[in-house]
Amino acid sequence: MQRPRDLGKAHPGGGRHCPGSGRSARRPERGRWLSFALSRAHGARAARLFRDDQRAAVKAFGADFVPVLECEPGRGIVAGSTSVLARVKLAKTESRELYLNDGIYGSLMEVYQVPVITPFCRAVRAREGTVEGPLLGWTIYGPTCDPLDRLPHLYDLPANLAEGDYVEFGPLGAYGTATSTRFNGYPPAEIIEVERVLIS
């Protein structure tokens, strides 16, 4: 991943005071979208995969009983175009709780609505790259302090995560921006074009 030039600069904290965070209310901030330009090859690949599915359905059910197949080309074409870079606001290692500046009311709404879709993620440290080390199963909370603003799965991320680190989630190009809200005054995520995003 090509890191944004200002990734290591200080950013304003986000949102309302969260219990136990020791932080006062500040100007809301949301995560960042990392996006790269799509090519026509993505559309051709989605069409080819759909044709393969049609052939598999005919083989499984027979030509006279094949069910009607519907294709959602949007996800196939754009999901891999974007990942979300959310900044760690607070890491409570003992309770394995991680508070980010983005959550289900922002770029991660689809994770809450469709929990079977679990995005890949990795930890990133400014000017160092991917964070390595022993892993913990973290419970991840968004910035709003609403009790629903919690991701439905535990995420295995390094135990040494700290405030100011980032968690990159991907691929989220299909619905991340489409379902993002301005709940509690949080603005949309900033979009930064890069050469490569997290796919798996």
C-alpha cells in the first residue's frame, strides 16, 4: 500500500467522550478511504464469473429447471477498489477493546448489516507500515458511543496496537460510502487515491 503523505501527521480526535477514554469532546473525524482507479478489466472479469455461474447452474439443475440467476455486478466490479483506514483512538489491551474513528454509522455499516461478510483487516503504523506481533481477538467500537456502534466479530490484530495506529479494512468499495451516515455529526470519510488497497 502506498501510504498517504500525511499519514503520520497529527489528526484531530473524534467525537463525543467515550467512557474510560480520558478524552474530552473534539471535532468529529471519520476514517479515510483508500481507493484506486478501476479498469475495464474488472467489468469483464465480473461478466466472465457470472457466465461461469450460469453454466454451473445448468449442470446442477438441468437446462429445463435452471433457476433464474441474478447478478450484482456492483460488488464484483468495485468491492476491491477501496479499503478503509480507521485511526485507533483508544486501545484497552486488558479488556481487548479497540475504539476507532470509524464504525457502523460510517464506512463499516455493511459489516453490521451483513455479518457473514467479514472484511480483511490489518494494523498499520505511520511511517512503519504493517504492525507485527502476537495477536489478540479485539472487540472493535466506532466513535459515536452508541451501543450499536460495535462490529459483530472479534478481529485478530496485534496486541501492541496503540492510539494513533490505523486499522485497514478491505475490500469495502461496494457499500462503504453508500451506507455511510452523518450520525452524531461525523463527516464522510476522506478519499485518498493510492496504487494498491487491502484485498486479502
